[in-house]
Amino acid sequence: MDIISLNQYELVFNAFSFAIAVMGAATVFFFLGRSQVAPAYKTAITITGIVTLIAAYHYVRIFASWEASYAVMAGQVTATGVKFNDAYRYVDWLLTVPLLLIELILVMRLSPAETAAKGTKLGILAALMVVLGYPGEISSVPGTRWLWWALAMIPFLIIVYDLFVGLKRSIDSQPESARGLISTARWLTVVSWCFYPVVFVFPMIGFTGGAATTAVQVGYTVADIVAKAVFGVLIYMIAVRKSAADGYVSGTLGERNMAV
Amino acid sequence: MDIISLNQYELVFNAFSFAIAVMGAATVFFFLGRSQVAPAYKTAITITGIVTLIAAYHYVRIFASWEASYAVMAGQVTATGVKFNDAYRYVDWLLTVPLLLIELILVMRLSPAETAAKGTKLGILAALMVVLGYPGEISSVPGTRWLWWALAMIPFLIIVYDLFVGLKRSIDSQPESARGLISTARWLTVVSWCFYPVVFVFPMIGFTGGAATTAVQVGYTVADIVAKAVFGVLIYMIAVRKSAADGYVSGTLGERNMAV
């Protein structure tokens, strides 16, 4: 383990606790808000809440692993010899990144055939991207890190291009009131996703020791909060606007006109 | 306990944590999604969620048992002397395997008489299969393992044959839109179930020590995720399609016409 200062230790510690609070709160918001969208969007909101629930679980594990890795005594931080488990993030991403793409596809409400085709393609690419990143993440050799980074960037770029171009095309078929939000969701996806390959590169571009560890952990935590919780709120708002545009009024017979 | 390497220890550890996340997420998905199917299919979805909930509970126990069995210090894994508890899996299967068969029978929506007959027969055979497998699982003598494996294969083969042939026959009475999914569920059942007797055999066909332990634990975990969570998503999709084919629209007075 790298030697880190007390300030660095506490910054990461507090960032992890913050993430648990945000992901937990977001999960409850989505699960309760699910009753306020039309049936056609309920699955999208269910999945939005499941993504933050899975992230909350993993941040509880990550937090415990961080605490077990270091001992703080008289203002000094020492490594305990217990390895901090980087795998929790990758296990989380393996599940949540395909689900994030699926929630975006579901809220767009494309044709069933297009939904299935896009969901399968993007889901597989997302899983491939995460699997290719992991061997680099656990290596401390810059050459190895760059190799796996470059390999993971191939599916990454295909997904981002597909979302950016594909979503732009389908925006015209969306109700007027939701177009601005969908455009924002499109940009937020691209910007928040770009955090990850940048954070990955920190240890290869001059951050060393405790600074590298801190930058990577805080960087990934911020990226996760934006890509899952903030993005989820946008998905929820899109679902609410589209429900209203479809003539849906929560809890009324207006529901009668909705497709499942 | 077998001596295992740090990589093997971590692979199993992370596979168990992954299973907890998957089973927990799947449970929430099924319990929320239950409101989106017609009343006739609600019990099938309730049971689908209960299966993954029971599995999530057991993976929490299995994870803790794994952590208690080994101590990791300075990159070395040593056995603590606390036995890893294989029984959690068999207790889980004793409950979940009959329930998995019942969720499949319920979503087919056969006649009440056929549902009761098939549920009783397959449920008893499934419990018998699990009970016969356990004495072999806890033995390290190949001859003993083979004996109980062969005995457990008898109910196993009857169930698989019954499902494969029985389901094929009843597919014709299912709505057009759900037939492809039911055919997929039929194949997924057979393929995912065949994982178990194959994983059981690993220690008898050359995998030894840490490699055998790792192959068995990761193998069973993958099989459980496919047979319970992935299979559950298929059951849910079948229930949604059949609800739509029955003219059900979620959240409307259409529910009035549905049987519970």
C-alpha cells in the first residue's frame, strides 16, 4: 500500500461516506418516485434505483476495505497489510454500466426491436470495457496500465459515439418538453464517462504514492455520483415529463391509455 | 482446508460479493416489477423474487464463512482452521430449486389440476436431488462423491426430461408473443442446471487443492446467478408479455377482470 498522509486518508474516507449517503438517498428517491411516472417508464426508474442501490452496497464494502487497509494512530497513518480491494469498483461497474445504458434506452421508449438490439449491443460493449480495464487497474507498471487502458478505450469510444450520435437522431421523435433534458442527459453521459479513463491515467502522469491513491479514489467517487445519481435524477425528470406529455396523470384512470 | 493462492482467494471472494449484489438487485427488481404484471402472474413473480432473496441471504453467509476460513497477511493466504460451510449452498438449493420449478410452472398458467400435480412431483424430485448430492459434496473420497453424484442424477434427469418435453408440449397453448421467451427459458433451465453436476465433478477429474476449491466455488456461483437471476428476468419478461396478450394494462381497471 502507498503511504498516505492523514489529510489524504480522511479525504478519501469522507468521500466514501458521502457516496454511501448519496447512493442510498438516490435509491429511495427513485423507488418512491416510481409511482409518479406512467407504466411505460416504470421499468426505467426501477433500474435507475437498482443502479444506485448496487453502488450503495459497493461503497459500504469499499468504505470497510479502506478502513481495514490503514491504521490511524496519534495522527500517523500506517498500512495494516490488508490490501484495499480495487475489485469492488470493477464488480460494481460490470453490473451498473450496462444497466445505466439500459435505463437510458428504456426512457427513450424506442420500438421493442430497437430497444432489444441497442440494449444487447451496448450492454455487451460496456461489460467488455470494464473487463478490459481491470488488469490495468491492478497493475502498477505504467506500460501494462496503458495497454489495458487503450484496449478498454475501444468499446468505450464505440459506446460514447453510439450514444452521442444515436441519441441525437432519436431526440426529434421525443416530446418537445423532454428534448432539453434528453440533450442534457446525452451530454452528462459523455462528460461523466470521460472522467473514468482520465482518473485511470492519474498514476501514469505524475501522481505518485498517496497523492495518486487519493486522486484515483476521490476521482472515481465523484464520477460515480455524477454518472449514477445525478444522471438518474435526469432520467427520472425525463420520465415525468414524457408521462405528462403522454397525458398521464398519476393515480388516475389516465393510466388506462398507457401501454405496458 | 486446501492451500490456495492469493489470486484464488480474491477471485472467490469477489465472486461471492458479486453474487450478493446480483441477487439483492434482482430481488428488488422482481418485487417492484410485480406491480407491472397481471394478477394471474403475480405469484410467479413473488416466488421469483423470493428465490433471489433466499440466495442473497445465503451468499452473505457464504461470503462470511469464506472470510472466516482464511487469513490473508502480507500477501499470504493461510487456513484459519475454521471450516468453510458447504451446507449453506445445499440448504439454499433445498429451498430455491423446488421454488424455481414452481415459478416456471406458475408462469405457464396450466390448469389448476396440472399445476398442482406438476408442482408436487417436480418439487419433491428437486428436494430429493439436493439431499442426495450433499453426502457427496462433503466427501473428499472420489468413490463416495461419484456414488452420491450418480444417485442425485436420477431425479435430476427426470426433472430435466420432464421440463424439456413437458414444456415443449405446452408451448403451443401459449400466446404467440411469449413463445420465443418460453423456449429460451426451457433451454436456459437445461443448460444452467447442467452446470451443477459438472462443477460437482471438478475435484474428481484432476482439479486439485486450491484450483479445485476455486473452480467449484466460482462455478456454483455463476450457475446460481444464471439459474436464479437471469432465469428470473426471463420469467418476468414472459409474465409481462402474457399479461399484455391477456389485454392487461398495468394500473387500470383491467385488473378487475384478472384472476388472482
